[in-house]
Amino acid sequence: MNPTQKQPTTPGALADLTPADTLRCAARYLEIRGWTQGTYYASTEDNPYPPACVSGAIGMAAHGHRLSIPHHCTTRGGARDYTHAIDALAAYLDFNQPQPRATEDDDPTCPLAWNDQPGQTAEQVISTLRDAADDYDWTHATEDQLETYADHEYSQERLPTRAGFLVWRAAR
């Protein structure tokens, strides 16, 4: 694209979204709109914001609207946010909830398969999305962030902790 053409822009509030932000938005979407299994969105005729599976909720958080197949959209601005959030959730599931595979094609750490496991509940999905977001924030913290947080805690005569860092980061 030539510099003389109008460049696509991302609104300021959305420009700095991390995968953790997208995962937290997806968790909130599920709390408000509801959760489903076996399909991206519950079939409702008139509802532009229907109950969704984990992939559908991440798609709503990343794209801002309902897409029939959230992970097949590569031309819209939210595709990068969607992919990064799904990758962060998959990495979290792979490390924190490893389970044996029944077959080579059965991957319980795939967020789509994980969402549809028998016995899975909305509360478990929402909690896991938030835990994955916290894990992302913790594992991707910069050295400057950690040093600033530690200095703050030492000035308050407290020891720095992972939980304290997450609270401190959320308040900033």
C-alpha cells in the first residue's frame, strides 16, 4: 500500500490488546451471554450475541461480532488477536491440564476439543480462561515490569509474589 493511500487504523483502545485481554473479554462474554458445547454459537434467530463455545467467545472478543467460523477469518482486523488468544489458551491447557489422548487426532489441549469434553461446565471454562490470561501476563512480563513491581512491594515492606504482581498489573 502506498503511503498516500488511507492506512487502516486500529482504534486506540484496541491497539494494545494482549492475548490475556482477549481471554478475559471472552470469559466475561460467557458470563453475560452464556456457554454452549458442540457448536460455535447457540442457534438463536434474533440474537446477535448468542451463547458461545470457548472459540466463539474468543471470536466475539477479538472480532466484535459473530462470525460463522471464528478461526477461518483471516482478512479482518481481529484475526491476529483471535489466533494469539487461542494459542495462549492451548499453551496453558497443554502445560496445566495434560490428559492422555485416545487417538492421534484426539487432542484434549485443543481449545475446541477441550470445550466439548463431557462433564465440562461453563464455570470451568470461564475460570480456565481467566487462569490462562493470568498465566500469559505472568510469563510475558517484562523485566522492567517485574522490577517496578518488586520495588513497589519492597517500599511497602512486603515481599513480591505472583498473585501480587497480577493484581498490581491489573490496577495499572
